[in-house]
Amino acid sequence: MTYKNIKPESLFQCQKCGDCCKGYGGTYVTEDDINSIASFIGIPPHEFKARYCSISNNRLLLTQKEDGYCVFWDNICTIHPVKPKMCRVWPFIPSILVDPNNWNLMASVCPGMRTNYPDDVIANCVRNKIRSNV
């Protein structure tokens, strides 16, 4: 079988299950993310930061509810059109390039990720996707 032109959508189709919206250390947000989300929900960025963000490693991240889910998860992402970059690029993240087995670990909790491709094919697709997101 040839894998020359594998596209990201061949490896991942979001099922909107919310598994990636729970735990895993939280979702870091950029100033652009903050401005977009604040505008989308109709509040000023400073109020958004005060109400929906906490600090970890000197960076802002979205708070999580007591159940571990993102504050914007309510059986579906309520900010999906303006979700943070960290969410938009997932699961095409640099840790896959460090250890391709990370793809399989993540796929064990994500029904949208396909694992029926060789590691080098997945890594190449991830690498290309990361480059296109820069």
C-alpha cells in the first residue's frame, strides 16, 4: 500500500466527543485566542482573563470545571468557531515527532484518531501539518 499523499483528515476526524477537552494539564491560550474568544462571548479581554483563565508556568490557560473538563465544554465545545490554537492543531502536535508512540497513546482515548498507518507516515503528516500551522 502506498502512503505518499496521506492527508491530516485521513489520520484524524474529530468526533466532538470532548475527550481532549478534559484533563491533560489544561489548554494554554495566546493573546489572539483571548481576544477572539472574548469577542465571541461578548466580554472585554480583561474580564475574560479574570473569569476564565488561570496561570500555569507563567502562561494563561483556560480554567477547568470540577469534572476536569474545559470551562467551555458543555457536551460540545461552546466556543468551537474560535477555539484556541492549541485545540485547533490537536492532535498534530510536536510531541508526536519526539516519540511517534505518543500518537498511539493519544489515540487510545480519542475515537477520531486512526492508527492503521506506519509511524513514519504519521510523523511525516504531523510534521507537514505543523509546518502549515506556523
